[in-house]
Amino acid sequence: MPLGEFDVIRRFFRTPALEAAGDEGRVTLGIGDDAALLSPDPEKQWVISTDSLIQGVHFPDQYLPADIAYRALAVAVSDLAAMGARPIAFTLALTLPTVDEDWLEEFAAGLTEAARDHRISLIGGDTTRGPLNIGVSVFGEVNGFKVVRRRDAQPGDLLCVGGSLGDAGAGLALVQGQAVPATLDEQSQAYLLQRFWRPLAQCELGLELAGVASAGLDISDGLLADAGHLARASQVALHINSAQLPCSAALMHWPAAQRREWMLGAGDDYRLLFTLPVASERCLSVWATQGFEVSVIGEVVAGEGVWLDDGDGPKVVTDVGGYQHFKDASND
Ligand code: ADP
Ligand code: MG
């Protein structure tokens, strides 16, 4: 007998590990009723975001169910991190072509790992039949008005990023079976694949940034593309110094031109990109002692657009790249 919708929910998703992965206190009613109940703290604001993952668009056809589950949740939580929010709860809208128990077992295991790593509880969802689609809505909270938005970067602020760039671009190249450098060792390979399949949303860094950073977002489309979003929202120009882009040891196996292309243009890194008022510059050394790998990669100046300095002065970037749905030839 194939499992029905309710068997699937009960067996794979209504589990203590998923329902209690987050901190206690906010979820007053989880999975099982017509809707969940969350109790707000009057001092705080809810932060809410939704992401959908579609096979072939957001992840390659060759995947492990545990990996896409992890990735779906991490990517959604990254939007909470970008706002400086603490993750609380999430819902899962899952559309499946068939009920494959082994697939679901692995999917639920990856989801559970991601829920634990990001301390976020599953409180509900929807299970339907159709082409594979994973929809995740996340709920978090920020303290009062300490939130990181995209729009308040000021000329003079430092432009910072929360860790190495380009790793997910290299990871995707590995997934796609592209030729790899002969020197690439197994450990570096595993690291890059992990960075692509299992990005860890930078929630702890986001909490540090709330009330400190003047603006910020998470890098999902690529550094230049997302810097473009930040520059536009804040109505400023961002100058990026290419020599300061943080590069992992694993990425160093590729030639400089390839590294540069991925660090500037590849998506999926989910590092926080933010602007820091010079008055808060001392935070940089505090974060370093706390283990955050924050790099200053440029500065905010009056003007507009994204500018790249390769050592011979900043030049405006005309094509920031980045993926846009619907923006193919037939739609132009
Ligand atoms: P309804 O038909 O009233 O919309 P459902 O039958 O879809 O409710 O869901 C029953 C319960 O199971 C609800 O609490 C819902 O949130 C939860 N649920 C459904 N699918 C999932 C899922 N994939 N993960 C977690 N909870 C789910
Ligand atoms: Mg109902």
C-alpha cells in the first residue's frame, strides 16, 4: 500500500526532531491542526520570508534528497540572517511526483539537519502531488527596530562581506562535472561541494549586525548583482577593491581569472554583504576574536552603481550579471 498524504506528514515531518529544532517559547501550536500558532514577544517584530526551489532551476537534476532539503531550508533562513533576525519557525510546502519512501527518508534527514543547524522548528506545511517543488516559509524575530535593511548605506561606510566568495560557483562546477585543476585534493573538493549543497545561513553574524550595520543583504545572485541591489536601495555607489575579495584555500587551486569570475559573479554563496559606519569599525576586531571571518572589500561613496577597482582606480561595472527569472530572450 503506498503511503497517503497524512502518512507522509506523520512519518516524515511530524517528528520531534523537526518540531523542536528551534528554541522553545514561541510555538504554541505546531503541526496537526488547520494552522499553527506563534506567540509574539511585544518587544519584537516578526520577520517573514518565502522561497521556492524548483528542480532544474534552483538545483541540478543530479542531487541527493538530503542535500536539496538542507539547501532549501538554509537558503530561506539566509533571508532571515540578512535582516538580522533570529530564526523561530518554518513551514514546508512540498509537491512530489510520487511517494518514494527512501527519497522521503533522506529528504527528512537532510531537513532535520538543516533545522538543527539553524535552530528553527517545523510548524506546518502542505503536501501535494505534482512536479517536484519545495516551498519554504520562514519566520524569525528582530529586537525592536534593530533590523538590517538594504536602504541606509551612507557614503563613507565600509563595505564588508561575511566570508569567502566564489566557493559555491566552484562547487556547482564540480556538480556539473566540469574539468577540475589537477592539484585539487579531496578535502577541498568536499568543502566546495558542501558550500554549494549545504550553505549555512549566517544567522549569528546577522544578529551581530542588527543595530550596527547601516545596510545589508545576503549574496544569492553573486557579489556584483547583489551589491547592485544594495547600491540601488540605498541610492549610493559601492566601490569594490578586487584585491580584497576573500578567497578560500580550496578556490586557490583555480587560476586567478576563474577565481575572479566566481567571486564576483557566481551566486549561491549566501554570505552576508553589509555596510558598516566607520564609527563602528572597532566591531571588526571584536568579530574577528569571536571567529567571524569578516572582510572589508570596499566602501560606500556618493553616486550610483557598482564600481570595481583592479588597482588602477574604480571603474563602473555595466553588467553585474545575476540570474533573473522570466528574463530570457522570449520575454525581452
Ligand atoms: P488542510 O487540509 O487543513 O490544509 P493539511 O491536510 O494540508 O491541512 O495538513 C494537515 C496538517 O499537517 C497541518 O497542520 C499542516 O500544517 C501539516 N502539514 C502538511 N504537510 C506538511 C509538511 N510537508 N510538513 C509539515 N507539516 C505539514
Ligand atoms: Mg484544514
